[in-house]
Amino acid sequence: MKTAKFGGSSLASAAQIRKVCDIITADTSRRLIIVSAPGKRTAQDTKVTDLLIQAAEARLTHQDGEQEMGLVEARYVEIASGLGLEQDDVDPIIADLRHRLQADTADEGLFLDTMKAAGEANSARLTAAFLRHRGVDAHYVDPGEAGMILSDEPGNARVLTQSYGRLRGLRDRAGITIFPGFFGYTEAGRLVTFPRGGSDITGAILAAAVDAELYENFTDVDSVFAASPRLIDAPAPVDEITYREMRELSYAGFSVFHDEALEPVVRAGIPVAVKNTNNPAASGTRIVTTRQVGDTPVVGIAATAGFCTVYVSRYLMNREIGFGRRLLEIFEDEAIPFEHTPSGIDNLSIIVREDFFDHAAEERVLRRIRHELDADEVSVKRGLALVMVVGEGMSHTVGLAARATAAFRQAGVNLEMMNQGSSEVSMMFGVKDHDVDDAVCSLYTEFFPSDH
Ligand code: ASP
């Protein structure tokens, strides 16, 4: 049994949904299908999820949200008529959207998540209806009924382990199951959504729960690329990549998958195939546990901005037992996650995301470090970007750091920090935000010379 997830661009129009249904029916093992909400049809278009959020926000600010919801309804009506569906298939969708818009807004989190989930719920209904229209035995399944139980964190829910056992029952359902991504229910029956982009999370959970032979993730590119096509013209395609390589690259801004989305399949050891709905014949990218490393030690290069460094120094820090723990405890108390901790003999830097470290947090943390740890020097540098060079072959290839730093020198990029993770599957460089594009381009030219 294969589990296939289709992203928003694959559900954006009737023409796209026809392609999706062709793909589903082309392989009888594709029996569990996860769909996103209709995405953008053109670069200027608005995703249905964003329209739903606008409608919800209108209601939360005491407007009626009718205009925004009208746009959502129009999208579904247009798709349904393009698919040649009957009024009987459209009426329940319109009724569902109306019902959600009129829901009680007293619990804002619940209301917002109920609205956001309408995108996926109704695109799954439409897809199932269209498959039935074509004579295929397809069924919409509600995540609550199927057993998708999530933590009570609106907009940021996580799957609870008991879900896996319950969702396993999906294996035994007849025909093709069309499952909406992005949402589930708490134990108490409250609707909650994953973070944005969370249909990928649903797909991976279901693949793990039913022990799928393959988790196919259909999107709108032929494969994962070795670097961002925004920066590199026609970057090298990646045929095969390991989970940990993908994790490192996703961390550093590869937008192929939601960060959390691989965890369930990694734990279950289920291979993933990234494929293109618009070109299903292309072989795509396979994400696997292990792979043969060929001549190229580097698989990809990625970068992400928005970090800052909190630098702390104290003479004889290395001799002082508990200094590091007490320093990190301050971040823990302030609920600021730390990302990396490069260190010297008498100094430690804590790298955090700027999103978690506004100026008020900075003032509190710095005051506490000075008082509680009696540090000699404490300072903060903002505007740091992290650049990652990733590849399983890196651990046994000599001279990669030299090549990377030579590339930076040539491009005039100043290095703020270097860190080779203990896994040796990646090297990380800290550079100033404004140098980040040059840093990526220079590394790409160095490690993928023939493709440039
Ligand atoms: N529709 C949701 C979003 O736009 C979830 C998803 O597409 O994965 O974030």
C-alpha cells in the first residue's frame, strides 16, 4: 500500500485535480491519499487557506467575513463545475463553509482552526466526489473518525502517539481513502490544526500508521534541487538523499517539506518519493535511510537568515563547573529555544532565532547573565544567517572545509562562525544576512562546478 500526498498547487484547479485523479488511478496500490487545500493557480493568486484566515480574522474583528468567504466559495464552485460535478456535490461544500463562518467565535483558537481546516476538508470531499464520478470507489474520511488525535495546541498541534494505532485501521478500508491534511482533533473532540504547511505532517503520520511501502509527496517540481533555484539557474537535481541530509537541509531553509514532516516516516523507515503532479513520469527524488555515496560528497547547500548570537565570556570559564548549565537555564526560564552553542575556552555563544528574541527578551536575558553569572562580557549580534553544506560523503572526504572557506574568500564573504556538527553530515557557517546569497552561490560553484 502506498500513501500519496498532494500539495496545494496540485488541487488548485479542476485541471490539476484531473491530473491528481489520473495519478491515483494509474497505480492500484495508491489507496490512501492526503490532500491540501487548493493553492495558488498563478504567482499572484491567493491560497484558499489564506482566504479562510482572512475571513476568520474579519469575523474576529466584528465584520461579517462574507466577502472573503465569497471568494472561497467561488473557488470551490469553479473547481466543481470544471470537474463536471453535480449540484449535489457542491451544496454540502457551500453549507459546510457557511456553517463554519457562522460558528461561535468566543474561543478564538478553535474558531480560527475550524475555518482553516475547511480548505483541506472540502478539497478532499471534491476529490472523492470526482473519483466516484469516474466510477472509482473513493471515500472521504474525517480525521476525527479515523483517529487523528492531536495535542490541544491550536495552530501548532502535534500528533499524540495513540493516533498511530487507531489510524492503522485505514489499511482495511475498501477502495481509495481521501484524507484531508492539516487537521485533527484533541481527545476532547476539539478541532486543531498543525502549523502552516501541515498537510505534509498528516501525510507522513498516515504513511507511518499504515506502514506504507512508500510515501509519495506530489508537488510541482520534478525533484529536490541541490540549491535554491531562486539563486542558482537550473541547479542540479537530487535523485536520492538520506533522511538526515534532508533534515539538515530543511532546517536551513529547503522548503520542500515542513520541518517536522519527516519524523514519522524516519522513525518507521518508510522511503519517501518527491514527485511532480505535472510530470509524474519524472523519477523525482527518493528520501531513504541510507544511500551509496558516489563521487560527490555534497548533496545540497541551503541557507536561512534571522539568527542572533549571544556572546558570553568569563575568565577561566572552562574550570567553572555548571556555568554552561546555568547559562542555558536562563534561556529555558525565558522559554527561548537555543539552536547552537559554539564555544571557546573562556567563552560561549548561544545562537537563537530572532523570532524568539525580541528586544525585551534580549534586555531580560542580558541582565540575568550579568547578574546571575557574573560574566566578564555579554553582547548580542543580530543579522546572522546560517549556511549549511550537507552530504553523507563529507565525513570521509579531506579538505572540504578548506574548499568552502576558499570559496568564501573569493566571493569576499566574511565568516562569523564555523561549526561542523558531530554527525559530520554537515558543515555550518555563520555569515552576515547581507552576504548570504553570495555565500550560497560561491559554495555551489565550488561543489557543483560542472552544473554551473
Ligand atoms: N493548507 C495549509 C497551508 O496552506 C496546509 C498545507 O497546505 O500543507 O498551510
